[in-house]
Amino acid sequence: MTRARSSRSILPGFGLSLGFTLAYLGLIVLVPLSAAFLRTAGMSWHDFVAAVASPRVIAAYRLSFGASLAAGFVNMVFGLIVAWVLVRYSFPGKRIVDALVDLPFALPTAVAGIALTSLYSPNGWIGRWLAPLGIRVAFTWTGVFIALTFIGLPFVVRTVQPVLQELEPEIEEAASTLGANRRQTVIRILLPELLPSLLTGFALAFARALGEYGSVVFISGNMPMKTEIVPLLIITKLEQYDYRGATAIAVVMLVSSFVLLLLINLLQKWSRRFHTI
Amino acid sequence: MAPAVPAPHATRPPFGARPARSELPRATRDPAWARWALTGAALAFLAFFLVLPLVVVFAQAFSKGGAYFLAAIREPDALAAIRLTLLTVAIAAAWAIAKFRFPGKSLLTTLIDLPFAVSPVISGLVYVLVFGAQGWLGPWLIAHNIRIIFAVPGIVLATAFVTFPFVARELIPLMQAQGTDEEYSAVTLGANGWQTFWRVTLPNIRWGLFYGVILCNARAMGEFGAVSVVSGHIRGETNTMPLHVEILYNEYNIAGAFAVASLLALLAIATLVIKSIVEWRQTRTA
């Protein structure tokens, strides 16, 4: 069924569609992005380092990267479980649950932000129970982590699910007939097969979490040096008309996004090779 | 198919196309305790992270009674916000629809995915760098009295950047799975390019296209980070619904914020329902 459109020469319209796509891509995406890099190229190295490595910025990197990694990891574990349950088991309301997994894609981030904040603030539905235990979620690192987990949730599920569906039961049956017990089958047969898609999902969730703004700013409290994420720092600098500082930080974030994107593409090539065997 | 995920396996069979798992031999079945534990863990995780935030939006929206809810969404500022958002949607959707036929080259796909990997805040920032008062075109725009940043065109551009991949991402796997046989037949039978497109390709992809546009709409109406950078927060003029949510929330008008938020949440739920219907239809026609 997988058939690439390899020879399109007979079908008309190739030049038109490709040309239009490239023009649109260039105008909307590439030219504006290059503006960020060219702006930074005008800065001296010293200014650049001062802008991207001040203590406040470094604290923000630490928070953004740390919380995104933690959220990506939690999503990897629970995303695998959710995908497994959705593909392998049946229970009432399964289709609704399956549709609901996409909620973080569809729900505007600001809505998610205020909803999570009012759940976890000290007088919220969940925060009320945590406060007497001395656990504060809203306006701390944990709050940022929870918001990032929310928005990254669909990525692992939606990359693992199709792979799991296409996995032939014959492989597991073969393992079973050769004397493997269920645990061995899962660890030796299933997990290696799912690994590329798991890592892809993790990288996607991580990349999304790094840039996330709307759902985090409400719950984080935005205290400089403590709960200030990198995108917020960019906005703060913009509001102070520090365009160069904002652009320099943006370039650092852009480069890390590009590296992640490259990694995701390599992972997908890897997983495709796995699948054509 | 998840829209924001670069689909590694374009031909995932739709739900319902696979055999029921209960017919599978015992070798692939987990013990009952594992089934229950995993199902429980998955559902608890989803309930905690997905259902609860959704419920709290509506509970808070109605906490001060329906009348307040109506008053909040009828507020002129909110209406202006809705109108502006719908305008954004219409233009962004039109842009998106116009470019649906992508030859799937790997570099091109990577470039199309680029906006997914870029923080919305940075998407807004780059437009400020191009069109803002300090930007490349800034002096020229000021001289000609054209406003882009802190005005509607800036919001539309930033939204177009952010929603750029959605329709394409939805259509590429679908069109790849369908192959080119039907188009070849049409051409062989003497159809010209536009006839082939209108009579063969478009009917084949209409459901995917429909869902892509709906999703694009939902994202466009809900976009927050990019829009908040380029809009300048001028009430009643450059204030989209999510920005209005933020303003009300920061003014401690919690019920009002949640009233507007619940409208956006309803839109999100509608998107998910339409997605399920589209998937169901694709399964039936397959």
C-alpha cells in the first residue's frame, strides 16, 4: 500500500505546485527565520555571549531544558502504556479516550494554562489537597513540569500507536513457540521494535515543550531566576525593547530546535529501515 | 493520524480495520492482571492530565451562573476578539487550502515541519524583526503609513507561520497512501490537468482536507504565543480570544476568563469530534 509518487512525469501540474509551495515556504517561513540569524550576525561576539549567557538566561535554560526533559520522559513511559492499552485491549469508551488523546493539540494553550493553574493553585481542586502536605505545584518547577507534560502527551502516543498496530502478531507467536515467556517477548521482541518510534515521540514532545509559552506562563509564576522559561524571557526582553538580546536568545533556541529536528529525521530514517526488513 | 507528528508510517490502518484482539491466539495476550493494571494506569494518567483540566474550564465558567457567562461573552471587547479571530481563520484557511499538493521530497517535508519545532514566541519575534519599527522593512512601512506589527496583518502572518504545517501534514500521508493510479487512469482517458484534479484527486482527499482545515482553524483561533508578540494587545482592535482570556485572568476576572476559555474549549472538542467522524468515514470507504 505504501507507494511513493515516484514518477510523476505524466501527471501535469508538478512545476506549478512545487513552485507555489517553495514561494510560500520561502516568504512565510524561511525569510523571517533568516532575519533572526542575520540580526545576530550584526552583533559582536562579546555582546552575543553577554546576551545569551547571563545568569538569568542560564537559569531559564536550566528550567526549560530540565522540565522539558522530565516531561518528555514521563510522556515516554505513560505514552507507551496509553498506546499499548489503546491498541491491544478493549474497554467501554475506548474510541472516546482515543479521540481525547489529541486534546492538547486542539485546546488553545492559554486555555490549558489557566485550567491547569486553577487546578493546582493552593485553593484549586488538586492544590487544596496538596497544600496541607506542604507540596506547592503552581508557581514552582513542578507546575512548569505538569504544563509541559500536558502539552507533550499526544506525541509519544501518536508515534507509537501506528507502529504497534502494524506489528504482526506472528512475531510474538514465534517468540512464544520458541519458548519465550511473555516478559521475555515484551522486553526482547516488542520493545526493540518500538524503540525508534518511542525516541521519535520523546524528541517531538521535548522539542514542543522547549518552545511552549501559553500553557506555562500562567502556572509558572514567572519569577526571574526561579520559574522563568526561555520563551518568556524573550518576550520580556522584547517588551523592554531589547531586540538584540531577544534575538540572540531566540537564535540559541532555534539552533537547538534545528538539532532536534535533524535528530527526529534521522530517527525516522532509522525506524523506516527497521520496518522494511 | 496525529496532525503534529511527522508520520513515519503513512499507511496506518484506520481504527476498526484490524481484527478484534480477542480473536488473537494466547501467545499475544497479556495476563488479566497486566491488562487491568495497564488499562487503569493509562486511564488514570489521561483522566488526571486531560479530563480534569477540561472539566475545570467549564466548571469555572459556570461557577457564577449562566447569566454572567453570557454577559462575559457578549462583552464588546470579546465580540471584537471573536470577529478578528474569525477573520484570521478565514485568511489562514484560504492560504492553507491553496497549497495542498506537495510533492513529498524529504528536504521539503523537513522545511514544512519547521514551524512545529520553532517556539511560537520566536515565530512572532521573527515577524517583528522583519516588519517592526526597528526591522528590515520598518522604515519603509512607516514612511508609507502601513501598519503590520501591532495590527491585523501581523497577527494573520504569525498565525499563518504557526499553522503552516497542519493541512499539509494531514494530506501528505493520505495522498501517498492513495497512490497515483486513479490520476493516471484519468489522464489516459483524456482528462486534462484541472479535470483530473477536480474530478479525481479532490474527491479522494476531501475528508482529510476538511479535517486539516478544521484543525487549522482551531489552532489559528487558539494561537497565543506568536500572536501575543505581534499584536500589541490593543483591546477591541488587536485582541484575539486567547489574549482576551489572558487579560481577563490577569485582571482577576476569573469567571470571565473561563467563560471565554470555555468557548475555545468547545471549539477544541468540536475539532476532536470532527476528527473522529472523518476517521470513521475513511475506515468505511477504505
